[in-house]
Amino acid sequence: YICVATGGRAFKLPIPGSDLPGVLTSDEALALPKQPKKLVVVGGGYIAVEFAGYFHGYGTEVHLIFRGDLPLRGFDEDVRSHLAGLLKEKGIHVHSGENPLSIEEAGDGQLKLTTDKGSELVVDNIMFATGRKPSSSDLGLEEVGVELDKRSGKVLVDEFSRTNVESIFAIGDVTDRIALTPVALMEGMAMARTMFGGEATKPDYENVPSAVFSQPPIGTCGLTEAEAATKYGSVDVYKTTFKPMKHTMPTGRGEAEKILMKIIVVSEGFEGAGRVVGCHMVGADAGEMMQGIGIAMKAGATKADFDSTIGIHPTAAEEWCTMRSKSHTTTAKDVGAGAKAAVPA
């Protein structure tokens, strides 16, 4: 057997000036000889918001540019809007709805980036965080008949991570499924059982917990509100926002550290009623909390299970056990999906 696990690579948008010295990807940004005083980060995904946060933390003036209305496309809408507000509150310059057009030298080692909205930013470095491409080229895959996606270059695999060539498998970012290291490990374990364990095993992508190490961080597991409403027909949403207790003291950072927590539950009368199908958080220790919540969701936890669990006081985490008042209900029709019939009583 052959397993292709070559991952992905960062790339720069092909705009004029993207090859100039000082134009970076996340790879080079980790090895800069000195801290930039001013930095543009182009992109609105995981890597973009993470790098924007920690350069800002070092005292760099950071401009975050992305083409959408909000960062983190694909995440729950409340998470996206909450984080966007906090990024601005912290002092990061957020340029939503803008696309970079060109980069040129501005003298004294600086660069000028121009956007389609007319913004002109003179900075020390420009970092592209506009995604990653599967590292599938120059491996001889096409020569042996392995099918690649013509647009992205990802290796096409079946539900067991096998390519169209019987003896060749592929896992991880090169397949462009869920681009997370622990997911690639899970895919590798499933593949090994298929290859050598005598048990054809599919990777399991349901309720994969993950974190974005923005500032503050994000933790998420399960479906977004829109995804859950589309899948189940109707969901009840429980949501809270609050200042962490330590910021009730005059730290001066309370507004920039506000926590969001959100639980999504299948509505009564629909298949799976009461089951927790999405949990989302923005705030300190979100990733740590979401690992435990992921276990509960994997075990099929219901809202009643959350409600009957005693909270640990005083912690932010106890809020997962005390969100008793429903914020609202969202149906498939509300999100533009076809309505699903309720289960007869």
C-alpha cells in the first residue's frame, strides 16, 4: 500500500507585487528577523485571525483585510459577529468587504497595499492567509492514474480514504476534508484498520471539536445554527454573553474579553428532540472547555443532561449548565431550506 499524507501549503494571491520582499505567508511570518511596526494580514480564516491577534499582542499595528462581511466563513454566525466586534474592540483595524488589488514598494523598506475600496496602507510587511493548497503536485500521482480535483488539486478519495487506485490511500490536508491535525490522525487510524486490521473503517466526522486560537479564542463542536435547522427541521437556541468574572474588576479589558456561549438543541416534535447538536463559544479557555463538551456530544448528550449537571462555581464553564431560558427557535424555512415535517406525537 501507499499512503499520501503530504499536507498542504500556504500560498499568496497572484496580484501585482505579491513576490516582493516583505510579502509573507504564515510560514515566513514565524521567522521574521524583527517585529513589524505595521502589518497587513490578508484573509479571514483561522490563520488570519490567529496571526492578527498575536502580532497585535506584541504591539504591532495590525490591519486585517478580508472580502466577506465577517471573518471565519463557515462558523456559526453569532461566533463570527461576536469575534469581529472583539477584534475591533481590541484595536485591530478590520477592513471587511475589501480585496487586495496590488502591492508596490513604498521606500525605506516599506510596502503599499491598495484595495478595491481605495484603501492604501503603507506597512512593513504584508501576510497572506488566504488558505492553503493540497501538496499533491510533483508526486507522480497522475502518472499512476490517481484522480485529483482539477480546480484545487486535492486527492479524491472514497469514504475509506482510498483513491481510485486500489493500493493508494490519502489522508489529511492533501484530501481537503477537515484540515485539522487530530482529524488527520483519526483518518490515519481508520485507514490502518482498513489496510491491516481486517475491518473496513470509515473516518467519523460527526461532532469534531475544534478551536481557533484567536484572541479571545473560539471553541466549537457540532453544527452551526443554520446547519442544524437545515438538518433537523427546527432547533432551539440557548445563548448568553457576559464579562468573565475577573473583568468585573476595573481591568480596562472587560468589553474586549466578553464571552459568548451558545447551545443548539433539536426542537420537540422533531427526530432527535432534545439532543445537543451544536455548542459554540468565544472567550478565554474555549478550546479547553470544548474538548470535554465534545466527549459529551459524542455520547449523545441532551439538553436535559446539561441542565442536570452541577456547575463548578465560580467558573465561566458553569454557564453550560445554567442556560435554561431559550433565546429563540430557528426552522429550516427560516434559513431558506425546505421545511421538514415534525414527528407525530
